[in-house]
Amino acid sequence: MYTSSLIINKDIDALIKILSVEEKNLGRSSFSYRKEDDKLFIEMNAQDATALKTVMNTVVKVLIVWEKSKTVQ
């Protein structure tokens, strides 16, 4: 089992909205998130390295959308 985590500590409410519509189970991998205080913890789990790459790519794509949405405002 492979695990990776990200901690985001600014402007997380918009990111939570984007993550809530994303598919969280991706075959051999998945991700979850939780908000604690003013931080967002994203945890990614996978059965193998290829599956970890898949779930990390999904989360990074969400982060890119989130960053671009901040510049449009």
C-alpha cells in the first residue's frame, strides 16, 4: 500500500467545493480530504506505484483548476 498526503493552508473553502464533485475512488487508488482548523488535508492511497501516480494526477488537476479559478475572480 502506498500513501501520500498534501496539506493546503490558504483559501481552502473553494478547493473543498471542487474536491466534493471529483470521483474519489479510482480503481486501485482513492483519495479523501478533511478540514481541520484552517488547513485542508488530502490523503491519497493506492495499491501500487502506478495507481498512486493516477490518484496524484487527479488531485493535481483539481489543484490546477482551483488556482485558475482564483485568478479569474
